[in-house]
Amino acid sequence: MNLKIISPENTLYDGEATMVRVPGVMGDFEILNNHAPIISALQKGVVEYNTADGTQRLDISGGFVELHKNIVSLCVEKG
């Protein structure tokens, strides 16, 4: 699936990922390939995602995630 992570300052990641774990306001959840469409607010925590280079981690202070047709878009505040 394609993952794009943006912040107000710049694009933090734009590429393929096999898994994305985000800190949703109702608790952490994981997005895998062919996941059902979703839009969710994010709270302070860690975004974790797997790429060809291994597992990446990003501390955030909030944001939101949208998933549609295996395209995951995160708009986050780094924190």
C-alpha cells in the first residue's frame, strides 16, 4: 500500500509500506493491505510503519489518518 505522511512543514514520507500503526483517539490500531476505508483523529503517540528499509517510528502530537483504496494519508504534527 502507499503511505504518505505530511506535516505543516514538509512531507515526511511518501512511498510503499506493508503496515502502519497509529495512535487513534480510541486507542492504537494497525492498518494492513486491503484494510477497510477509514478516517480517524490521532492523538499524541508514535506512528510506526514497515518499509523495505525496516520499521520506522515517528513521534507525533496529533493529527488524522485517512485510508482509501490502499492509499494511507497521515497529516500530523511532529511531537
